[in-house]
Amino acid sequence: MALKKVKGNFERMFDKNLSDLVRGIRNNKDNEAKYIAQCMEEIKVELRQDNIAVKANAVAKLTYLQMLGYDISWSIFNIIEVMSSNKFTYKRIGYLAASQSFHADSELLMLTTNMIRKDLNAQNQYEAGLALSGLSCFISHDLARDLANDIMTLMSSTKPYLRMKAVLMMYKVFLRYPEALRPAFPKLKEKLEDPDPGVQSAAVNVVCELARKNPKNYLSLAPVFFKLMTTSTNNWMLIKIIKLFGALTPLEPRLGKKLIEPLTNLIHSTSAMSLLYECINTVIAVLISISSGMPGHAASVQLCVQKLRILIEDSDQNLKYLGLLAMSRILKSHPKSVQAHKDLVLACLDDKDESIRLRALGLLYGMVSKKNLMEIVKKLMLHMERAEGTLYRDELLSRMVEICAQNNYQHVSDFEWYVTVLAELTEMETSAKHGSLIASQLLEVGARVSGVRLFAARECASIVRAAATGAPGPATREVLYAAAYVLSEYTT
């Protein structure tokens, strides 16, 4: 018997391990499918062996092949066998394979309930942690229901490692089995004040994710989160908490007024750009929700705008975009605070990133006044002359017309100037669609403003003469119809 065992072990020495499989695939690039098919047959033979080490080796190779896109659903029973091994090294291989290949609707998952429960209650914390990590990837409704109490018990473990994993795992349980949330809520709330920062962060993460669906249910936790916000130095956790407060503030206006001071302190003190952005975002949301108290918070608005300027001036394109995005939110409620920074926004029109240029264009629409309209349009026209790409040029033209025509031309004090702008735009290279836009503006201005009609007729005559001496572009051809109408109606 011993001789037979030795012989079996000797034969197993020549089995391919995972490194051999990877090396073989690399060496058979021209014949990869055939080589892998051969390996699959060898693996199936290995899985029929009684030796758990051989099975674990086979499952490790299957896991790699699954990552390459091969179906290994046929081996679910063999994977469960390896998962149930008493040896941690093999158990880990089994759970890894299960986390990648098992699905919540796998029929054989019911076979794992007692095995996973045993692992969750293991003396070795790493075995329990392994079970929690694997289970999070394939938990089903039935597993969540049957194992909820075991996971909940681990939330009170003496080991922070297990408490943290159990808290995070409960979120997956709630998704599959919502009935577990009510009995687990007191413990979850308790973990928000856990002495271990990792457990505390995990609890904050779970509550914040839950609150995204229904913030109202977590309004009672505001005092706990307020305490965490004013005492924690963990930037990641602060970002989560501040986002949560942004969702809670519309539900409780009194909360918003209390948040202004600590958020302002964080804006002053933090050097982390991600945290700074979230603080500014939440301050804006708070000020919008407590609109009646806005006049008393002018200093907070100015601080946010000044800090956003730092983001927009940063070389990081993502920060620049986020800064412009937040600035547009402030613009809606405090236009004067933002208008003072129009030069910065205009400078963004030279950015190499088109999304930043378009975001800056959107901001300019709300920054226009009677005093600065001509200046802004002049700079936009200069940008249009040197802009590359028809799409961006067309966008510039559309924005210029929108800026001038907004609210029935409330910012246009000189309509002769505006007609001149329309005539100049006609000469620029744009599409026929925007030729129609210019034409409609010429007709509308002529119909609305009697004092500009004669001047408009002279400008239209120039457009017609220019078209007669050369081949008109797509935009000019569209404008010619409007120019002819203006000439016929308003020439004396």
C-alpha cells in the first residue's frame, strides 16, 4: 500500500503546475487553442484523483484558464471539494476559483452553506476572512438568508480584521436579503464608533452606500456622522461622510446651517484636492438648500470660489474640469461672485482638452452682463479664428449667438454692434446649420429693433456683394436668403 502511494506521488511530480501551464501557453501562441484543449483533458484526469493536492493544483490551473475566458462551470463540484479542504493553502485556491466562477444562480451553491458556516466560525481568523471574501462574490438570496446571523455575529468579533470584513459583507447580505437590515442596524450603528479605524471606515462606507438609495432612513445617524466629521483625520472617510451630508441636508435644513462652519474649516485646512472638492460641493448644496440664509454666508461663497480657482489653475485636467463644474453650480445662485473670474474661464478656452473648453463655454453663458458682453464676444471670436476642428468652431458660434440672444437680448445695448458680429460670423468657415442660425438672427433683430434696420440693410448688402465676387461657403449660402429679405424690406 505504501509502495502504491509512493508510486502515485512520483507520477504526480510530472503533472503540470500553474507556472508550467502559463509557460506552455506562451510557448504555443500559434497553436494555443489546441494546447489548452489538451491541458483541459489533463486537468479533468487530475480532478478524478483522490489526492486533494492534485485537485487543488488542477483548480488553480482552471482558475487561470477562466481568466482567459474559458468556461469552467462544469467543475463547480470539484471547486467545492477544494474549498472544503482542511488545509488553508488549498482552501484559498478553492475560494479564489469560486469567487471568479460561481454565480448567485448556481444550482450547487446550496451545497456550500454548511461548509461556509463552518469556515465563518473557524478559530483561524484568516479562514473566516477567506470565507467572507469569497462569499461576497457569489452570495445568493438563500445564502444571505441562511448565513446572515453568522456574519452578524462576526461583527462583534474580538478581532478587528474580522469585524471589518463582516461589516462590509453585511452590505452584500442586505442587497440579496433586505430583511436582514433591520436586525443588523443597531450593530452597524455601533460599528460607526468602533475603536478600530478600519472597522469604522467599513461601517461608514456601508451606511453611505445604503443612504444613496434612501437618505431619509439614515437621518437619525446625523449626530454620529457630525462627530466623525469633526474628529476624523481620515480623508477617504471624510469624503464619504461629506457626500452623505450633501444628501441629508435637503431633508433637514437645520442640519445645513450647522454644517457650514466645520466644512469651511476643512476647506481652509485641507491640502487634499479630492476632499477640498467634496467640501466645496457640499457647501454649495447646503447654501442652495438654506436659500433664506444665503446672504449671511457670502464669506463662505467667496472662499469656495477662491479655492475653485486653485483647482481650475491646477495642471491636472480632472481637477480643472471639476473646478469648472462646481463653479457653474455657484454661478446659478451667486453670479456676481463668479463673474469676477471671467478671465480665468476665458483662459480655459485655450486648453488642449475639448471637454474643458466646452465646460468653460457653458460657464460664460451665465457670466455675461451688459458691461462685459462685447469683451467676451470679441475674445470668443478670436478663439474661433484660430480654433481647430469644425465641431468646436460650430459650438463656439452657437454659444456666441446664445450669449447675445439670451433673455430677449437683455445684455445687448448696441444692436448695430451685434449685426456687425453676425456679418463677421458669416465670413468664417462654419457649417450650413449655423448659417441658418445667423440668418434667423438677422431676421429677428431686424423685426424687433426698428432703429437698426437701415444699418442691417447696409451690412446685408456687403454680404451679397462679397458672395457675388467669390464662391460663398455653406454658411453664406444660408445667410443670403435672409440678407435678400432684409435688403428688400428695409432699404429706403
